[in-house]
Amino acid sequence: MADIARYPFVRHLRGSGTAHVQQIRDGKTVRSSTGASFWFRPLSAVLNEVPVDDRELPLLFHARTSDFQDVTVQATITYRVTDPATAAGRIDFSIDPDTGVWRGTPLDQVAGLLVESAQQYAIDLLATVDLPTAMAGGVGPVRSVIAGGLGNDSRLAETGITVVGVRVVALRPEPDVEKALRTPTREQVQQDADKATFERRAVAVERERAIGENELQTQIELARREEQLVSQRGANARREAQEQAAAGAIAAAAEARRTVTLSEATAEGTRLAGAAEGDAEAARVAAYQDVPEAVLLALAVKELAANLPQIDTLVLSPDLVSKALAQLGGGAK
């Protein structure tokens, strides 16, 4: 909106950088520029203000597909007035010289023109396809047909309006139909998820079976090696027993030979000692052969006395003395 200062008999207009201001007097264009600032007389001046900046126009409309299904289209159109003079000649952009406010609703007219044109192109496209095809194609075909149609629209070109861009945000059927369309995909996704789960379980079972088989093979191998170990230990024990038995036999034979040798040596020593003693005894007997009896008796007493044990105390009873004396007396006789 232009900023207009009021003075007696004259007015001063100060525009903005995004608005094209046009002054007409007596049917002739006096000024026409963007960001203008000038003085004018309100009684003779006709002022037009056309915005030349980019403007966003949201759209929300319904269309019907070839299978009679209702579809909601949500889009946004970006447009710009590229020929302000032409636009001012086709649409009422005049402003009040006292307040600077538009006398009409020019932007609503531009919006109506764009909305109706965009709806027509989208409706014509969706009427040729069924709902699954429209949903599968997405927003791309609708965006292309709207952008192409508005770009080639002669009415917009004659009005001085250029479409900068078209964005289609959503293309949706009715909620119950949308839910029904989602069901097959949801079921397929669920089936794929179940399949993946079953495959994962099958792989897990297969791996468990492989692990079990490996453990069983390991146990069998351990048992076989334990059997070999037991057999080897038995063979080693038998060999050790045989070696010990052979060593024992050798030791027993050696001990027997040693015992025999010792016995023979002992017997020979005993025989020789006996023979020597016999010879000595024979020599003593031969030596005592010519000795008188009294001398032999004296030698026997001496020998007896030498072999008697030590006597610390000797008790002589009268009976013993009398017997000894009697024996001595009888011997004297």
C-alpha cells in the first residue's frame, strides 16, 4: 500500500521497491515506474499500484478420477506481475488518492484467475486416469500439467502475469479409500516382514543344528581319542608290567645266584672252620694223651674257673660243707 501524505490542494505519494505506481491524468499516463515518489493533485489524478514481487497462492481443490473417486489436490503457485501497465489495464489496481488503499480487490481477481486455470488443468488430467494410477504416479504429473498449462495460458500472458513456479504438496483420496489402498501394501510389507522373520528363524535353526553337529563330532572325536589314550595306557601298563616282571626275574635270579654263592661260601667256610677246629681238637687231645690225670684235673678246674661267671657273694651252708668234707675225706682214703 502506497504512503500518501495529505496537504491542502495537493498530495504526496511515496511508493515502495516492490510496487509499480502509475499516474494517469486526462486519459494519459503521466508517470509509470517502480518505487516512485511524486506530488499530484487528487482531483485530476488516477493512481494505479501494481505489486511486482513474487507472491504465493495456496490451492486446495477436489477432482474426480475416471473411476469416480474423489481426490483432494493441495498445491502452491508462485506468480509475479511482469507487465504492470498491461495488468493495470486488465485488472482494477486503482488506489484511493487520499488513503492509498485499493478501491477493489485486484489480488483476489488474480487469485481467482490462477486457481480456476490450475484446477481446470488438474481436473482434466485426473479425469483420464483411475485412482490407483493417479496415486502411483504421485504429484509429479499433476505438477507438470499445472505448470505447463499456466505457462502457456494466453489469458495470463495478456494480463501481464507470469507463473514462476508450481508446487503440488499432496494428492490424497478420501480417508476410507486411502486406507483401503494402503491395505495391500501394508499386508505385503507385513508378509515380507514375516518372511524375513521366518527366514531368520530358519537360519538360526540351521546354525543351531550345525553347532549341535559340530559339538557331536567333537564329542565323538574326543571319545575316539580317549579310547586311543586308554588303549595306549593299557599297552604302556602291560609293557611296564612285563619290563618289571623281567627285571624282577633277573633280580630274583641274581639274588638266587648270590644266595647260592653266599651259602656255598658259608658252607665252605663252616666246613673249613670245622675241619680246622677238628684238627685243633685232635692236636689238643694228642697233646693231653701222655699228661698225668692229676694234671688234667687241675687243667679242667682251671678251665672251669676261667669260664665261671663272676661271684660276688658265696653262701656256704653247713650241709654243703659237710658233704664237701665227706667227699674230700672219702677221696683221701
